[in-house]
Amino acid sequence: MSAEKYIDDALKGEYGEAAMIAAKILVATGKASRSKGFIKISSAHISGINYHNIGDAGLELLKDISKVARFSVPTSINPCGAPVLETDKAFSKELVEKQKAIYDAFIKMGAKNSCTCVPYEGLNVPKRGEHVSWAESSAVVYGNSVLGIYTNKEGGLSALASAILGLTPYYGMHVDENRKPKKIIQLHFQINGNIRYGALGYFIGKFTKDIVGIIGIASAKKGELKALSASIGTYGSQPMFVIEPRTDEAEIVPLEKNQLDEAVSELSDEAEPQAIILGCPFLSAEEVKMLAELVRGKRFDIPTYLFIDRTSFNELSQEEKETLHASGAKLYFDVCPSLSYLPETFGYTNVVSNSAKHYFYTKHQSNVKVKLMDIEEIVDKHVKK
């Protein structure tokens, strides 16, 4: 059966109430986007999980939908605003109960039982060339640019509808012609570390709304590309970038070192931090393993919070987990470090992070000052024997 025929039948109610609602959402999305029809997807990733974002109205909507809807493709969900599987006195009982109800609604519909902003770290990993429907901006940029998958920047509702039907409108990043860069940024110098890659994404977001190619990042590490993707997703509207494109594809714009230095300086407050917050996007198993090695036999000198998804945590050895615990670091699962309002909960007004994305959300949502440093710098300054 063609995707269009399936949508038509769903609109007639032939597959039940949930499918009919989902079809209406996708048809409206497709009409607004002038899509060329619909295409099958291999997975979905849904935002709109955080109670702070959707409130009581969103909670009640999800409760109602979960009574009749079931996901038809592998589906992961974004982080929450509070822990849902552990008890933590830092979060109010009312908030935890409402957040847990949202989580339970998604699990009932068939979502994977872990909340993450980095589904590609093992929970939900599509193959190169597959079409998906993902709604987390940093994951969308990373997926299109690094993994070679096809997805638009979906909203929470459109990704939910796609998860139910297994389809998405065929437009935007699903069309090869639309994935070509309009401008090419050429670096004439070497960059390293999450801070400078985050600053590069910040610069690109300010510079243009078009998809760009980037020359000079062929040796970038996975974590650096994740930082670049998160920053472009935060400060720009682009759903992807192209790594080392052909030079005849678009206008080449040189980026000088002083321009990137200026971007770095704009992304950091100089206030002395009261706490360390790492994991926006969530830390990978590799990043946490590296951190455990750096802090073995030592302790952080200020409160430290690490945010990681359960899939990555399960890749750690028991010795690595014990090392992190002995260092004084506290690990959070399923919780968004930027939209859980953790600094206010503990009374922090100044924190240090390694994420340009965290800088944006924490500064603007919580009015907290954020100093940016790479993990190695943080360890050098804030870990003692």
C-alpha cells in the first residue's frame, strides 16, 4: 500500500481514532510545507516530554492519546524536567509525579524506556540513508550531518504523529536537492575542543540561515561534532551542515582565527563558578570514561553534576562508576540539564560547563551566569588530590 493511500484510509478512520488524529497532523504539516507526499520512516524521536514545557494541558493531552495510540516504529523520547525512575529530594513531589505521568504515557504508547537528547548514542541508531522523524534539534543536525540520515527538524506533535503512523511528509531534508550547501565556511587554522566547535556553530548561526559546508574539520572528534551540531541547532535554523564539501558547490567564505576567538569570548561569563554542569547534550560513554580516568583518586572542589543517558551509563565499568562517585560527581539520568532549572533549585548563580548550548538555555531560562571551559580545563582547575 502506498503512503498516500494509507494516509487517506487513516483520515477516514479505518485504523482507529489515534491514526486519524495523527494523519490530520501530518496532512496539515505537509500542506504547510508544500510536501511532495509522504515517505516511510524507520524511527522517531519525540520532544515535548518536559513538564516545564508542556504543562498540565500537554500532560492531559498525552494521557488521552496514550489510551488509544501505539507507536508503529522504534521511538525514543527527549529528556525530562525531573528524574522519573529515581528519588531526588531536589525536585518537588508534585513536579516528579506530573513528569512521571508524562513519561508513563509515552512508555504506554511504546517508547523506549530511557529519555535522551542523543538517541544516536545507542538507544535509537538509524542506518545511513534512512528516513526518520526526529524532533530534538541537536540530534537532527548531528543525524543529517554526521550519520547521513534524513530528517527535518520536527515538532513534538509531528514526530508523535509520525511515530504512530510510521510516515512523515516528504519535503525539506528528505529531498537530496535541499541538502546541498549554499555557502562554504573555510577554516585556515586548526580548531580543537568542544568550546571552539561550539563557538563555530554559534558563528554559523549568526552568519547565515542557509545550510553551510565546512572545510577544515575532517579530523574533528565525535564529541566535537556533537558540540558543533548542538550549537548550530541552538543558535541557527539550519537542520544540517556538510563536512568537507566539494569547493565548486557554493560560495567559499573564509573564517579567520580572530573571528572564532571573538565568538568564543561572546559565549562565556567570567564569574567564579559555584558548580560544574556537564552533559548538554548528554555525555557519551566515551566522554564519561575519559572523565573517570582524569579524576581517578581525586575529588572535585565544587559540586559537580553529570548528565548521561542510561544506554551510555550501562557501558561504564563498575570501577569507572565507583571512581566517579568517589570524585564527588553526581550522575543524573533522563533529566535535561538546561531545562530542569537545577541551578535555581540549589541556589547557584554561577556555573561552569563545556557546552555552548547549555550557555544559551541556562543563561536565558534561568538568568544564571555560565563560564565555558573544555572538560580537561575544568579538571585542571577544579579537581584536587
